[in-house]
Amino acid sequence: MYVCLCLGITDKEVQQAIAEGAHSLSALRLKLGVGGECGRCRRALREQLHGHGILAASAQGNGQVIGIRERLLEPKRVA
């Protein structure tokens, strides 16, 4: 299944990048380029990281910082 339509990145490619050590949205963006265009894939990327226990494990120590970072990475919504 495609996760990033802008770049044609699939969930398998994201899973491979996570397995190779890309344990944050920033790392996935650097490795695959995802999340940099329209930003619609960020939710699916966070879900995949969470599915691997990465965000949950990171959030135990400083969840407040991660929460702020995630909100900053969200695309702006125009009413």
C-alpha cells in the first residue's frame, strides 16, 4: 500500500527504513523523503512507528517534547 503518494513510497519501504534504524519522522524524511511535500502521509508514518513500539517507547521519558514536535510537523489546516 502506498503511504506517500507524492513520492510513491510504500508501507514496505517505510518498514524497511524503520528496520534499518529510521526511528523518527525526521529520520524517515531524511532516508525516504516522505512527509516533506503535502504532509498527508505523516499520520500513517506515525502509526507505523507506533506499531513498532518506537514512539511509545520514546514517549515514556519525555512525552511532552515528542507531543510538541509532532504538533509542529502536522500540516496547517485552513478553515
